[in-house]
Amino acid sequence: MKNKRFVALAIALLIGGGLGAAAADQGLERTSASWTDQGQVAAAVTAGTWTTTTASTCVAYGDNRVQLAGCSVVGTSYYFGWVDSGKHYRNYYLNFDVPSGTRWVSFDVDLSTLQGNETTWSWTSSKVLSGAQFTSRDGWNCSQLPRARGTGLEWQTHSIYFKVVENDPSASAMCS
């Protein structure tokens, strides 16, 4: 009885498969939905520079540049002065609270948020002068001012000083 059912099933599958193949050869058409969903998107086009840091941050490093926990920017300030007609400078001071064993401090600050003794300043013509107590990091250059990213010189861990000049194309800068 089982053999008869098996044979009947096999014959039915052969006939059904043959009919299905014949139907496929008869040029059946594909179907699709008679509607399409439309979506519209709009966005403003802008150009500029985007930064991800809004607050001053720092990272302390010990021997062999091992990152240490507990660095914080505890004070930032500047003092304003004149070089000569139309040329201004600012003496910047970044102060850090660092853990014991710190040999280097890496920082990321927005200089435009600092408090000082004057307010008119053009960042587009500004540059950090040679002799700064830090080296740039992460590809930072003067065109990114007022944001400054750097690593203090070895053992320059609690306070980093540098001078920024405005409107002085002949000044010797650490970056372009």
C-alpha cells in the first residue's frame, strides 16, 4: 500500500512539474504593484567648519605615553597687548589639574570662549607664534583657530603658555 501511494505521488509530481514548466514557457508576465510610494527629502546646503568639542578638555600621559586618569582644565585666560598699529597679540594661559606622574598634557580648547581684558579680535588673521609651549596634534593648524589642539612640552603639565598674534603677516608662527 505504501508503494502504491509513493508511485502515485511521484507521478503527480512529474505531471505537475511538467505542467509548471510548460506554463513557464508560455510567457507568463510578472506582476507588480500599481502604485509607488514617494518620499521627498530637503536639506539646507551649507559650507563651513564643524567642531565636535564645545568644552575645554585634556588628557594626561605618564611614562611611555601611557594615558592617566583624572586630567581637567581648571583655568584659562589671556592678556591683551599691542605690537604696533593694527597688530594685536594675546598671551594665553591654560591651567590643568593633573594626576601624579604626568609628563605630558594633551588639550583641546576653544579660545573664543575664554575671558580676557578685551573683546575685539579677528581669528581669520590670527596665528600662534613660535615659542609656544606645545606642539600641534591631530593635524591642527592655525586656520582652525579659535580652536587649539596640542600637546604640551614634556614636564609642561600644570600650565601651558602661548602667544597668538592678529594682523601680523611677518610674525614667525608655529603653524600656517
